[in-house]
Amino acid sequence: MRTRAVPPATKRSKKGEGQWALGYREPLNKNEENKKNDDGLNVRRRIIDIYSKTGFDSIDPADLRGRFRWMGLYTQRKPGIDGGKTGALEDEELEDRYFMMRVRIDGGQLSGPQLRTIADISTRYARGTADITDRQNVQLHWVRIEDVPAIWDALEAVGLHTMEACGDVPRTIIGCPLAGIAADEVIDATRDLREIHDRYIGSPEFSNLPRKFKTAMSGCTSHCTVHEINDIAYVGVVNEEGETGYQLYVGGGLSTNPMFAQSLGVFVKPEQTSEVWHGVTSIFRDYGYRRLRSRARLKFLMKDWGPEKFREVLEKEYLGYALPDGPEPAAPLARRDHVGIHRQQDGRFYVGFAPRVGRVNGELLGVIGELADRYGSGRVRTTVEQKMVVLDVPEENTEALADELAKHDLQVRPSTFRRQTMACTGIEYCKLAIVDTKQRAMDLIDELEKRLPDFDQPLTINVNGCPNACARIQVADIGLKGQLVVDENGDQVEGFQIHLGGQLGASFGKKVRGLKTTSAGLTDYVERVVRNFDAQRTGGETFADWVHRADEADLK
């Protein structure tokens, strides 16, 4: 593997973006200075040796609000601070003395012992909290700094960790939860995903990227890893010679300036995946913009370069060879979540089920682990839609498992609203949030199931507590961005700006002029617009298709 030598400093232009490859090595903002001063990976030893023993007040602020993220730790929001204070208060005024901890689950793959360990940690150290995230992780809350080493010991004993679950690093590599299991998969990406994880996660080579870096790898025909919005994504394809490999997508991301990833038009053989990933990640490290945090994601470099130049730089400067042209993948399915009962390659079945917006708890995770042992092999998977899957269930056990899961409100045959609503952490714990999301979304699901019991069309409802799009609002049928709005009495209350008709890889949801709702009025609004769609849709028409032809009055 060739490693590109960074050239010495050159004369700077006034418009320099802080790109290392062009000689801009001096930090141009506080975040870059903090990373230069000390690698974020080094904070692990201080947590174990110092902070866990001397307590919260002893933590260096540069570690607490910066490098702790390299170990999957964020301070959580102090209870009782309303959304109007978000952005107005300093971090030290917003933050509690407890942490959110993100357990990294690459590919969403969990063994029975791993799931039981997370369940035990949740109960013992996190007040029972646990959320399945939209990147297949499990997020815990109320974690004390004094307990972090013991939690790490427990996780590492079963092959799990929290390293680089946050920070300007390669985040959790998402993968199809049915890799090696699904009867119709193009390619099993498990080995390739694991090779990248084992080689590069925790390596100083990529522990100082311009911003976070998200990877997806899948041979799934459903395209469940939403490759369109990742920084780098491998999508399973078959070339003209009948070989299985990957098409490569680069430069996707949402937040306040959403962009879809672009295909490089190449064919990547399985044995090349690690080297190609190394090359793309190195381009981001060396050429990525470091001057402004708001322009530091890879999508901005891709927008300026275009896929042709990006491919050329990758091949000539980093790989040292040309990649062959490759085919594009087939279109995705309308629902990508693997919910339900389906046959595996080996004749057994997998059973996918839907917690409400990913909200579970330690006790419930323990129950899921026990059911997976009783009815399957113990193997469990998480999905990027905040769902879970039990693998290896004999056909004669599938209905019994579905019934047992239903006793715990884990639905194998959920309503559209339960199946396709997701929510970010929200104001309950997040310092960036403006409104409540988890409970609001759960209440919305319950009420819509009562009001629209027969509605069965695909419909995604994504609820986000701020503009940062952790819950992917721009690519939802109904995307809800939390903000403060004025109600009919003139009072400022929690509410949402509404995005309509988003489609992964096709279009971002459109904003109708003045279309907002209070949180209290959210259910009435969603019911109204869904009824309009149901009454006006033609055969096979999706919600997004309808939104783009509907009268504006029917969208309000």
C-alpha cells in the first residue's frame, strides 16, 4: 500500500481552506488546535488513570468537550434547561455531570454474550437507559466518569468498545444486519468490513480527520445501509464477467447542507476494499477543508472536485493503479428495514422487530437476549432504522418468538407508523436539541395507529430535535425539524418545521412556505396530510411522488 507524502509548506493564498496536502498545516480554528495539541486517542489513558479516580471536576475542559468524543463520550444535557437556551448558553452551563456513552457495534452484529453485557451495563451503570441509534450503535445515558473504566473492561471482555464512536474520526462502519444471512444478498461484506475495522479503527493514521467520517458497506438488495448519505459507501454489484464486488459512493451527508454521495463509477474487488478505503480516507485527511467546521465534511470537497477528479486523485496519488469501470446497483426497495419474518440462506428464518423509535432499556435488552437464545442461536442484529433482528430461528419457532416479542411491545408486524418513524435523542439528553423528540414521536405513533388503523403504505416520519439531521429529516417522507414556534396565543412553544417528500438518492424534502406546527398540533397535522395522500394517490404512487404534484393547500 502506498502512503502519500505530504509536501512541505507552500505560499498560502488568502482563500486557503486548511488543506494539509497544500501546505496549510497550522490550525485555523480551536478544534484543529486542540487536535494538534494532543491526539484524541490519548485521552483514554487519562480517563483510566486520572479522571475516573479524581472525578468530574478534575477533567481538563479540552478533554471534556473535545477529546472525550474519541472514546465515545459526550456530556449530556442538564435536566430542566428549555430549548430556548440551546445555543445561548455556554457548554459548561448546558452540560450535566453525566455522560452519554455510545457503544460501537460495527455492522450491527451482536452475539448473545455481547447483548447481555450491554444489558447489564445499562442496568448497573446507566439507570437502565439504552437507545438503538440510526447507525446501529447502542447509546447509554447517566454514565459517571468514575464508572467508565469498569464499563470498558466489561465491553472489551466480549469484543466490544466505544473507541472512535464519536469525534473527527472514522465512525461506526454500518453494514447490512443480514450479511451472510439474507437469501438474496449480492455479496457478504462481513469480512471486508471487519478488515477495515481491525486495521484502522484506533489508528493514529486517521485519528485527526477534518470532521467525522461515515462508512457503509453492504451487499444487501434492500440497500439498508442508506449509502446515499455516507461519506464513503460500498454497494454490492455484479460486473459483466459475473464477479461480485462493490460500486463506490463518496461524499454523502445531511445536516444543514445536505448532499447525496456520488458514484465514482468503479468496480472494487473484495480484496481491494481496505486499500481503497485507506485511499479515500487519506484524501479526506490530506485534502479535506479544515478552516471552517461548517465546510469540513468530505461532501464539500466532492462538490468542488466532482467524482471524475476525485477518482483520478484516488487512483494516481493514493492507489497507484486504475480501478476498472463498474455497474451501478439496482434500485432499492421501498422499505429497507428487514422487519418481519423472512427465510435465510440456510433455510432458517430471521425475525425483525420494531421498538418504538429505538427506545429500549437494559431489562428489555436482557429479555431480547433470552428470547434469541431460546428461539434462535443467540445472535442479534441492530439496523440503521433503529430496529433489531433475531437470527437463526427454525421455522416452527417463528410465530412463538413473534408472540413473545409482542408481549414486550416489540412488534414483528408493526403498523407503518411504528415501522417507519425514527427520532433522534432530543432535548431529554442532547445539548444541541431544541425540542423533545423520543416521547413526542412515540406519542405520535400511538395516536396515528388509533386514527388511521388501516393505512398501510410506506411512509417515513423522521423527528429531529435541531437542524443537524441526526434523524435524517431531509430524506423522509415527512421530516420534522425541531424549533421554537409561536402558537395561536402568541406564546413561544416547541414545534417543528416540516420537510415533505424526501427520497434517499433522489430528492431532499421540500419546505412549503410557512409550513410549521406546534408540538401539540403535530398529530393533527400528520393525520391531515396522510389522509390527503391516501385519498388522492394513484396506483403505485409514493408519498414523495404525490407531494411533488399535490396542491400546496393539501400539504398544509
